[in-house]
Amino acid sequence: MNKRYALNYVRLFLSLIPGVFLISCSKKTLEIPKPPIARAETKMFTAADATSAFNAFNTVYYSQADQLYYSTTEKKGIAAIWTQAIYWDIVMDAYERTKDQVYYKMITDMYNGGARRYDDYNWENTTTWFIYDDMMWWVIALARAYEITGNELYLDKAKAGFARVRTGSYDSVKGGMFWDFNHSGKNACINYPTVIAAMRLHKITKDELYLTKAKSIYSWSRDNLFDISKGRVADHKVGDNNPGFEDYTYNQGTLIGAAVMLYKTTNLASYLDDAMLAANYTKSMMSDGSGILPAEGDWNEQGVLKAIFARYLSELAKVYPSGDYAKWAIFNANSAWNNRDLSRGIMHRNYKITCPTGIVQSYESSSAVAFMQLFAPAN
């Protein structure tokens, strides 16, 4: 059972039924475009290119009316709830890189768009919020938005969301966090993001309880969801069964982010070692021979996973610059940028091929934009 293949627990069970094909929140089956072969360009992207990539992403996918992002280039439906939080993070990446006030305004705009669509971030609404990790992605982004803007409302929402998730998700007997309301399993996609959220809130509030919770959840996750001999992150653990090892970049990325944040606060080298192990596994075992990351996302929300990986790889690159992680990230971004759709400026989840000219999902286009914001040259 894999959480992100299912995208929510209803579709998780439906996906086991032969003949059922489910994709994004719109549940609309679309013909998957066949991408053309890659171009041979190898031009290095610039800071101006990173800005162009972000602007193109907004032109093609951002809904001015909804103040959220569309799911596809058709602009017929809004992208999935959890991916909007990832897109909001990309907006913040663009602002922090450029200090462009247009992007600063987008931070507020997207908060407002989410408030209108998601019951003003009412964490008790079990129709709007149907799995815990969807909430936690927003908690992380809300805390970051507070750090940038100083808007106390964002911090209040983040703290309330964190409390709601931990109360409902944490297993006080065996440890770890359940990803769904039915407590069917403990997935990496809730455990490591919870550590990240706790560390962000600890940094802001200086409340030691957040640090204590982060250490506890990380410890459980390390024991149950991490192969320390390889640096491989398991996707989930159900009951007393063995961990379910399936390779996804966002799981690798959130472990990296959690470990780096704990390292920066505690200065314990073991956390940094874990982060490097996970990054090295992603490069050596999940990427191709040249270092290009896996495409991920066969016409579904998994296309956004590498955007999450990019964010936390950038944190590792800052604390351990001699690891060449930035060089690897830039190599991936260059490949995606040089294979963009030249007419629209958007990129694809498969960095090795030219972006299709037909219908493309925002999920598919997002990760390379994130890489470019996070690893752009200074000028």
C-alpha cells in the first residue's frame, strides 16, 4: 500500500480494484501525451532564467481568481490540496531569492486563496482535511510564511494545525505518526514532515516541547523507516509488519530536511550523517547513471515530489557545501530547463526529455521550477 499512489485513503482502496484509473483531485481521465525526444542543448541556467521559469509557471498554471494553482494547462480545475502548500513554498522560494514585491504579495494572496477554499484552515473539518500529512504540508508552509512576513495569523494557524495533527496522529504507545484518520499505517510522508514542522515552530517560538517532539518522532522514524546501511527511506510501516520500502524522492527529501534541522539545532553529527546517507542513496540508487533524478508521477500528483526533495537538498547543501549536492541539483535543473517547452516556458517531470506541447500538469512542471529557485546563481 503506498500513500502517494492513492492520494487519499478512499482512492487507496479503489486503486486495488482492477480497471479503476484515478489521477488528480478532478478525477478526470486525460490522455497522457507522449513526450518528444530530448534536445541536445547544455546551456547553464542563469538567475534570470530562474525568474523566467517561475513567471512561466505562474502564467500557465496560476489562477488569479482562485489565488491557487490549476492542476493542468487546461485550467479547468484546481490542483490537489496538499500540492498547493508545496506551490506556496515555491512562491516563497522565488520571493526570498529575488525580493520581488510581486512575489511577496503572492504569499498573502495564496494564503487567502487557501483560506477561502479550505474552510479558513479549520483543522477540525474532516471533509476538507482527510489525511494528516495534507495538513502537515500546510503547517510547514504556514510557519515559513510567518517567518517571512511576521503575520501572527499564519503562526497561529501553524501551531493549531500542528497540535491537531499530533493529537490525532501520534501513537502514544508505540510511537510514530499515522498518516490517515483510520490509523492504518505510519508513513514517512507524515513522520518526517512532522519533525520539520516541529523544528520550524521550535525555531520561531523557542518552545522546547517542539524540539522534544521532533527528536522523539525522528528517533522512531529512524528505527522503523530508515535503512541506515544504505540511506534508503521506507515509504510506510503497517502494524508490526516490516517496513514497506519503495523509493520516492520526497521521502528521501523530508528525512534530509528533518535531519539537517535537528543537526543545526543540536550540532550532533549523527543527524548530518543520516542526511548525507539519504542524499547519497538518492543520487547513486534512484537517479540514472549521469545523476538525473527519476521522473516520478505517471500522470498524477507524484510529479510534485522532487520539488520537496529540492527544498531539503538545498538545506543540506548549505550546511555541507563540500558534498557537491548543489552541483548535482544544478545539473538536474539545467537538464530540465534546456528541455523546456520553448513556447510556454514550462518544464516536465522527466528532465531528460523535451516537455510535451500538449496538456501538462502543474505537478509535472513544478519540481524543476523549485530546483531553479533554490539553486540559482547569485546573478
